[in-house]
Amino acid sequence: MDTLFYDGQCPLCMKEIRLLRRIGGNDLRLIDVHGLKDPATWPGIPLEYLLQRLHLLDGEGIYRTGLRAMVQTWSHTPLGFLFRLLLLPGVRTLAEAAYNRWAERRYCRRYGCSITS
């Protein structure tokens, strides 16, 4: 089962999570990182990093972040085929740049700025 870690204090993120809950299957676990009692439970990923970008832990123990996490997340819905188009050569470069820019602006506005790559 895939597990998505998201920022539950982000209004746009929450709109997306509500849609995922409505149209997604039962094979995706959604975890608000603000609800983590002990962020150290998730080795190697400090809370600060979890807040900067989407993080998805797949069923095989592999982490995906950013655009790759988003595409994998939406693969659990009937809209997954549309999100996979974002990984096409050429499109992927633009989509990653757009996602990274959005994530940086969102994080800086909400938590103060200092993105860690």
C-alpha cells in the first residue's frame, strides 16, 4: 500500500486530499504530517522536508517526492492516466519546474523561506 504524507495546513493541498478521498481507492493511505506524533518514526525524513514537498512511500519501501509523488498518488484514481502524461519527455521537465516553483513559494509563504534540495 502506498502512503502519502501531506501538509494538512495547506488549503490547496486539502482540496486535493478531499478529492483523492472521494474518488480514490482504498489502496492509498493519507497522512497529515502535522498529525505525526514522532516524526522520527519515518527514518531519514525530518518534518521540515515533509512540509516542503509531497512525499510518498510506496508498497516496496521506495520514497518518491514532488511531481513523482503526485503522479503516483493520482495513479490510485480514475484520473491517473492524465497525471502520467506529466512524465512524458519534455513535459516532465516543465512539470517538475512548475511543481518545484509552486512548492517553494507555498512553503516560503507558510513557514518562512529556506528550501532544502
